[in-house]
Amino acid sequence: MDVQTLRAEAFKALHERDGAFVIPNPWDAGSARLLASLGFEALATTSAGLAFSLGRPDAEAAMSLEETLANAQSIVDATPLPVAADLENGFSDQPEGCAEAILRAAQAGLVGGSIEDASGRADAPVYDFGRAVERVRAAVEAARSLPFPFTLCARAENLLHGRLDLDDTIKRLQAFAEAGADVLYAPGLRSIDEIRAVVQAVAPKPVNVLMGMSGVPLSVNQLQDLGVRRISVGSSLARAAFGALQRAALEIRDQGTFRYGEQALPFAELNDLFRR
């Protein structure tokens, strides 16, 4: 098997084994190399992390598919790990655009990716039910046309857009599962009861849960006990890095001191990591 197929098989197997695994979200090749060095088994890109690193907002059509895939390919090339991509809404309102995004993601070396039902429009932030399912079905067909098992994650975005309707969210996830999605994901789940309801509703399909949100202190063990199979952290690692940068810069500006350097990773350690 070629390298991409080996990575795809390894990624698929992570979703099929007992227990939960954490798939952290680097925003560039350097953060990917660091995470891989810590023993994580797979990586996923973050649209927000990439946008912030380029000085742009997330989820406002500020990024193109080309930029997203160029960033994803740099992450793929940085480590031997399987990499899945945050493909947002496929960068298209049309099902055909979602299919094209999957095929191009595969060409970039990715072995998984997500398609969400967020439209990017303020007046109607989530696609209607029928269109959302049609888009996932097209993405599934594209994924199944590939010569390796591309893991397709379907995302229901209600909770991130103020539509706190868990019943509709579950209805969408169930329909995405029936359309052939490999993994189901509703970012914004915050309680044990919500997570349990989603896991049970789409079983035996694996569920991805987003962590790294303020006010959601659930642990890997707790999520695993609820039946969660995959845990991602979205933009939270990138936001943590920006938080450290801001605190360091404010110390310089407001106190005229440089104590932040004591918490920074040593130059030699990073240089050695990136030399390998």
C-alpha cells in the first residue's frame, strides 16, 4: 500500500477500536510537528486557527479552498500521522462543490475531512434540512470513489449559531449517518446529557466531541464513558498560543519586564525538534 492508504487505514482503525482518542488541531506545520512529537496518533486542521494565523476572521468566507488545502498539505507533509481537514461547508452552497472539496482534499494527501451545514450567511446561517443532507450525500459519494478509505465527518452546526435545538441537531446527525457519513459531529455540545443523547441517537457510528471550550470541564475519561469515540479541540490550541503571546506582550508594554521568557520553550528544544 502507498503512504496515503496506510495513513487512511490507520485513521479508520482509530475510530473502530474501543475507547476514545484525542485528535488535536494544529494550525501550521510547526504546531503539527510539536503535537506529533508528543505521541498523538492523528491530527486535524482548524479553519479558525489558520484564519487567525493569517490575521483574518473565521467563518466569514475570508479563506479559500486553495488556501485551506495548501495549509493542510503543509501539515500532511510535516509528520507521518494521518491528517483530516476542516473543510468548512465545502466552500460551496452546492452539493457538487462539497464533492469537489473532498476529491481535492484527497489530492492534498488528506485521509479525512469534515463537511458542515453552516452556510456562512448571517440571514440563514444553517442550510435547510434537505439541502444539508444532499450536500453530505454528495460528499460521501466522492469519498467512496477514492482508492482508500477516506473518513468523512458530517457536522451539524446549529449550536454554534444560536439555534439551541438539540432535537433538530440529532435529526440532522441521524440523516447524515444514513447518508453514509463515517463520523458525526455537533460542535457546541456542553453537557453530559446532550453528549449522551447524541451518542445514543447515532450509535453505532462514532461521534466527535469538541473540547477546549470555557466552562466545559469534561475529561477524556468522562467522554469515553459516555461512548464518545473522537475528541477534537478546534481552535483552542491556537487561541491558547495567542493568549500566551498577548500576555507576554502586555507584560513588556505595561511592566517593562520579560519574565514570560521563563515559560517559553527553549530555543534549543524547538530547534532540535524541527531539525529532525
